[in-house]
Amino acid sequence: MRIVGVDVHRCHLPLVRPFRTSFGSEYVKDVLLIEVRTADGFVGWGECVASPQPDYSYEFNDAVVLVLRDHLVPRVMGIDLRPEDVAQLLAPVRGHPMARGALELAILDAYLRSTGESLASYLGSVRSEVDCGVSVGIPDDDSLDTLMAEVAVYVDEGYRRIKLKIQPGWDVAPVRAVREQWPDMPLQVDANQAYDRHHLEHLAKLDDFGLLLIEQPFAEDDLFGHRLIAERMATPVCLDESVLSAANVEALIDYGACDIVNIKAGRVGGYLEAKAIHDLCLGLGVPVWCGGMLETGVGRAANIALASLAGFTLPGDTSASSRFFARDVTEPFVLHDGRITVPTGPGIGVTPIPQMLAELTVARTHLA
């Protein structure tokens, strides 16, 4: 397969409600969709999970476009390649996993459309549907009543797991309130690096609530701190921002810094590296789940395919499209009894709707 054209579509999708974490609040999803065209007439799509600002990661959208244009796309243009060649071709460019992952997904999608195979099948899917969890942000008004009303909506919709975002000053009280209202609901918390080692004893109070896990309490490079909290807490510790590659995950597990791994394909450089992490953890008996980054239908389709692999034993952030968007760029993903059906069409199994893509696109950049 040869790539003969690459465009970046920058889209703005208003969120149905603000999404607030310890990094800040989002009101609009500002997202880059990568379109690749092949010499034999196939088109593939990928989604970049970077943000407009370098907050969750050092990567941000303007920088992604630059590194794609000047350093990544030129390495894959006009040559015969397979998806498994992409990582090696891009290896001389250090860092930028979100940009790499978006380009790799678009190439993988185009390749699988040419062969007629679904991404789920290519990765080794064992499920026709996946259990869905939902991530609940911190209310803009810091109100427990607002939080409880939002969680009630998701419980009524049938989600099989609730994840609460926490930060200093917003942790024990909201977790207690949700647990008391829904004592049997699988519940976990995500700190997004908001704490440090001085909070060890405070965070240990969360052990009282029977949580599935506590996610990324400390800074991504504080591996010793995560080992300390893993030793201190009965609640399993899950890492997110610290997870970079299969080799890195093996070191984190061996060091005792985590019990569970959140796999985000965009953060680790693509779905092939994400599968490698899954395979490693499956062999070690370490649970994994698929994290979300407020993806459009393009990225959501790929995440659902990934989450259908055998090792994904915990519900991921694979929510319905309506959790975030009134209008998506693809046909929406819909929840049925707390699950979403895995796409079976060629490639990622969905395609942007031309009219919707045109209405939501604020800029288009021709890269090659």
C-alpha cells in the first residue's frame, strides 16, 4: 500500500456539558482528524487525542500539525508499506506519541479497508460487544447535588461502571455520597496527577468505599510515590499518564508501582503498541481497561475494537457518543444494556459523514 495524500481536519464539537478535571475544564472538543489516501483509492481515518493546550500532555494540536507536516508524514509517503512498518519508519522522530498514533491509525484503517478486515478482527477481538463505563467530571459549581444528578442520569442509562474525577478538596465527600446512593455500582476514581506523597494518608481514606481502583494519584514521573501508595492502600493503583510503552509498563509492574493499567492508544503511540501492552499484561495476569479522551466516533470506534480483546476485563471509558456530543462526525455509538456493539465493517468500521464533517470543521490543512 502506498500513501499519496494526507489532510488534517480540525473540528470543534460542543460538549453536552462541561468536562472538568484537575487539569481544567473543557466546553468544546477541539480535535484533529487525520485523512490518508492511498494509490489504490482507499481512504483511512485517524484521530489525534492531543488537546489545544499542553496540559494533559506536552503535545498540543498546533504542534501535532507541525510534526506531522515536517517530520512524520514525509517518512510514510509514496513507499510500499504495511501498518506494522509505520512504527519503525517513524522511530527516528523522538516523542510525539499522539501524533504518531493518529497517523498510524489512519494508515491502519486504509489498509484494512483495502483487505476488507475489521480493526477488531485484526487486533484479535474475542467479544462482539463491550461493557461501558462513564467518566464523570468535577461539577463547575463544586456541588454534590449537581454531581449526584449527573451520576443518576448515567446509572439510569445503564452504564456498568462510574468513574469520578477527584482533586484535593474534592475526593472523600463526593465518593462517599455516590457510594452511599449506589452501594453496588462498580466505582473508581481518577486523580490525573493532582496529589503528592503528602496526601498518602488522606487518599488511604478512600479504601472505605470498595473502589475498583484509584487512577494516577501522583505525577507521571513519581514512580516511587506510586509504589508507596500501592503499598499503603488496599485499593488497587492504576496508572495512566505514566504508561508510555510495553517496555515501560513491564518496568512499572515489576517495580510495584501499579496493579492495573489504563491503556490509551493515543498516549502510547498507536493501537499496535496498545495491543503489545495488552498482550504483556494478559501474560502477567494484570488487568487492563481502555481509557478515553473524549473521542469522536472515529477514535471511539477504534477504542471499542481495542476493548474487545481478551485482557480488557474492566469496563473502559467507551461511553456512548451522546455522553459528550449532541452531534458527532460519524453515526453515533449507542448504549444497549450498558454495552456497545463492536464495529465489524472494514477498518475502524465507521466513516465521517461528509455533511457533518464539513459543518464541524474549522480548518483543513493539506500535508501531502
